[in-house]
Amino acid sequence: MPETPPPPPTVPYYLPEDEIDLYELWLVLKKRKYIIFLVTILFFCVALIYIFFSSSPVYQINFSVKSQFATPFILKQQIDHLNLLIKEKRTEDLKYLPGLSENDLEALITIDAKIPRKAQNILSINMKAKDREALNLYKEAILDFLRESPYIKEQENIKKEKLKKTIIFLKQEIQNLDKLRSLAITKKALDVNPLEIEKNIIELKNRLIALEVELSTLKPLELISESPIPKKPVKPKKKLILAVAIVSGLFSGIFLAFFVEWLENARKKYEKSK
């Protein structure tokens, strides 16, 4: 008969010594709960001090502009240059902003400009300042700054000159046609139709009125939309800061509790080994 193979040797099961005991961890946390509580309260108090004493409120306003004399990219370049002067606190170079004192400029934080993807020929401007009451003043100063841009003024003057020349030409043409119509009616010229001349005069007058309206309503910069003056600041975000402080304090307190427990156990082992 064939011999039966011996059974495989049994391997004893060893429980790792470094296995985490959740109950022991709970006992450590319970024992050091005052450390966790005090550290959390400390973080919370520091956050309160930062909110009410160290952090100034920041207010934000958004508005969009459009110019028929400059592309949004050109307008954005001018706003970016203005924003650089504000960030570097170069108030002496901010004389381009009319109607603003040095104290007003100190309260102005940033002016960011973006070109929306879907909107054509529109520039979106985001402005942040410490003074809520002066937000409208800042907005008007920025709009005046863009309107008085040398490039926009040059293009505006070119457009006005073209419109004025066209208007003068149309007025002269209307006068000539009017004389020709009177002559045709008086002398009854067979080769000239007074009704056709009248039709041309009406068309020229309508075009003249449209050009005069365009000239009178010509705007170097147009305000497309604007957000209302905010009642609450966008920064500091008090609830978020307090929540982060509590969570950070809680985790820091837990870490400190385990560290103190480890330090005490290490000290006891060291004293026993003596």
C-alpha cells in the first residue's frame, strides 16, 4: 500500500505586537482630553483675534465695459498696468486716476480684468477695496481712466472727424439736389424727374439724421453691467476661518495628546531601566 504523506506542519499564529488597539487609543484621548480641549480653544481664540483685529474687511464689485474704439485686449493691458501700480503701492504714479486722494488709493487693493469667452468685445473688471463707501468712486475713476486713454481718445477723434466730414458732404449734396429739383420744376426740364430727386433728398436726409445721432451719442467707453454695492465683505470669511481653526486645533490637540502620552511612557521605561 502506498504510504500516506505526513500532514503539513502547523504554523503557529502570532499576534503582532504593534497592532493598533483602538480601545487603548480611546483611553489615551480620554486621559488627555484637557490637552485637546485647550489646544482647540487656543486655535479658536487666535482665529478670533485675526478676524477682529488683524484682518481688514475687503469689499468687491464687478462691472463690464465695452469700447468701439479699442479691443478688450487693449483695455485689459491698461487695467493690468494700473493694477501693478496699485500692488506696488506706487501712489505717485496713480495720478491717472482722477478724483482720488492718496488715502483713497491706499484703500484700493486690486483691479483684475478678464475677457469673457462667450461675450464679444466686452471686458469684465473685478475690483477689491477696503472702503465700501468709496466703491462707486473707484469705479468712476477707472471708467474715466479708460475714457481718457490716449489710444481711445485718438480713435475717437478720428471717428468724429470722419462723421463730421460725411455730414458736411451730405448737407452739401442735399442743397445741390434741392436746387436741381427747384430748377427742374421751374423750367420743366424733360431730362430731370423732380420725384426722383425728391426721393434721393429724403434718403440723404435720413442718412444725415442717423449720422448726427451717431455723432451726438458717440461714447468712447460704455458701461454694460455692474453689480450692486455689497453689504457684506468678501473677506475675511469668518465662518470658514473659524471652522478651519477648530478642525486644525482638534487635530493638533490629538497629536499633542499622543505625543505627551508617548513621552510619559518613555520616561517611565527609562526610570525603570536604571
